Amino acid sequence: MRNKPETINILVAENDPADRLLIHKSLAEREENFNIHFVTNEAELLAYLYHRDQYAKPASSPTPHLILLDLNLPHRGQKAALEEIKAHPQLKLIPVIGLTPTQSDKELFCNYQPGGSSYISKPTCFEEMVDLLEIIDRYWFELVKLPDRRLIDSFE
């Protein structure tokens, strides 16, 4: 197993308050030290990643190790956000997991085409979300070899 970061920073782009609460409670159930930040639309997501506006201080908006991206984001939407993230030389190194309540091929394409790391059906209950986050944690922070964090953090 790999050495996991002491604190795993997860940025969740989710506009549904009930889904945000479900994710937050599920992460709190885990023993790992997760530092979770929520944004509600594409504009906030990009402001967070570029440290603009209310996210101007990198200490209060650390570069995420992983992004959970609701595929039904308002504003310009998840596709525009994903395209911008994957066009940036450092941000494109951050895994982006698309979450959606539907199973449409169109949404699947919209996530993978601009560079999404994976596509997962959004859990509908607490137990399913806990299980999903366990799988995400094990896969992305124990099995997968990710680029050195200094490559991503160097743009700050």
C-alpha cells in the first residue's frame, strides 16, 4: 500500500443540499482525515481552484487531491468546468470523478470526453455513499500512483 497524505483534501462540486449533506456525513463516518470543501456551481469550482474571490487564500482553499463533480451543475455546467480543469497544466493532474443520478450514455460521454477520470452513479442512501467513499479512498489513495503533489501545488 502507498503512503496516503496525512490529510486528504476533497473538493465536492454539488448543487443539491441533500447530496452535500449525505457526502459530508459519509466522509465524517470514515476514520481518515478528510478535509472537505463544497462548491455549488462551475463558477465557484473554478474560483476555488484558481484561488479567486472568497477562495483567494490558498491556506483556506487547499489544492484538492480529488474532485467529486456533480454532472448536473448549474451555470455553464460540469462539461465547461471539466474542460477548463483538464486544459490547465497542473490542475489536469487532479482526478475528477463525475457523479450523476442517471445512467445516460450522453452524460457518460460528457464526463469522459473532456478528461474525467471516472463516472459513478450517485448513491441514494447513507450506506451506499459510505461504501462508495471507501472504494474511492482505497483506489485513489492506496492503489493508484498519482503524480507528486509538488507538481500540482507549484502553481499556487
